[in-house]
Amino acid sequence: MIHRQPLHVGWARYYRLWVDHQLVRLREGIRPGWSALAAAASEVVWVGRLTAVAAALRAARMRPGPWTDGKLFALLCVIALGSLAVAGVLGYALSRWMASGPGDLLPAAGGAVAVGGALIVLVFLVFSSVDGDRVGAARTRGKR
């Protein structure tokens, strides 16, 4: 008969096994309530999906009407003043960046995000004022 020594289990592994054993016992005690919680969570997910689909459909059907010249001018002034403020802050940040180490990329990344946001607003401003019926009428006139 051969006598084998048991495997040496370190303290870290022993405590991990003990915690795992305790969690299994805890999981078995919680399991009945867990199914009710999972059912409620699935209902919340279902309602969230329905809401997202309804919002997406409403956004797809939504067509902005053409703005008056006064509204367009006011929006353009707000964008221009905001761009001036952003340009001032970016100018200061870039001057500090040039004086700092070569690894500081945060001001440049912030500038790229600010310029992208301003361009998105301007593109929306340009294309939201186009009337959909007028574009379709121009297409049909060209075919005749």
C-alpha cells in the first residue's frame, strides 16, 4: 500500500475555496427570490426596448419645418458666439499645451470634439431648412 501526501494548498487558495463554498451556500438560499427578480428585470428590459423602438419610429417620422430668417439668424449668432468662446478657450489651452510636455494630447482631443460638434450643428442648420416637397417637385420636373 502506497501512502500519498495530500497536495499542499496555500492560504490564498484555501481562502478562495472557502469563499467559493460560502457563496454557493448563499446562492442556493437566494435562488427562489432570484427568479422573481429576473422576471422583473426581463419585464423592464422589454419595456425599455418597446420605448426605444417607439422613440426611433417617432424620430424617423419627425420632419423639422423650415425656420424663418430671424430664427436662423439668431441660431447662427449663438453658434458664432459659442465658437468664439470655444476658440478662445482652445487658444489658451493650446498655448499651455505647447509649453508643456509632448505627451499632453487632451487639449487637442478637446478641440477636435468641439470643432466636430460645431460642424454637426451647422450641417443640421443647413439641411433642416430644406423643404421635402420642394425637393421632390424639383426631381419630377427634371424627369418630364
